[in-house]
Amino acid sequence: MSKINYKIQFILFVICLFFIGLGIFQVSDEGLKTGNELFWQISHFVPFVMGAIVFGVNLYSKHIQKFKV
């Protein structure tokens, strides 16, 4: 995996969290739908959840490696 600067990873992490928050706000504002509509309602922010997990793990693992050396 290519090395990305900590600041860039943190910015991408914050952007992912922002869009997750927007998705949660939209769901809470409209209420949960049912069936197929629920799938489409939730699927809009799934990529941002996955991105937040990836960037969070990268930042955390690099933080741990920094203290091991």
C-alpha cells in the first residue's frame, strides 16, 4: 500500500465521518423506510463507512508503529 501523509489520511477520515453524519441525519429526518427503500436509504453512505474504517485503521496502526520503534 502506498504511503499517504498523516494529514491527508486524517482529512479523508473527517470527510468520511462528515458524510456518515449527513446520512444519519437524513435517515433520522425522514425516518426509516421499509423493504427495498430501506436498502437504498442505507446504501448511500455505506462507502463512507467503509472509507472511515480503512482510514481509521491506517491512522491507528501507524500511531501504534510510531510508539513501537
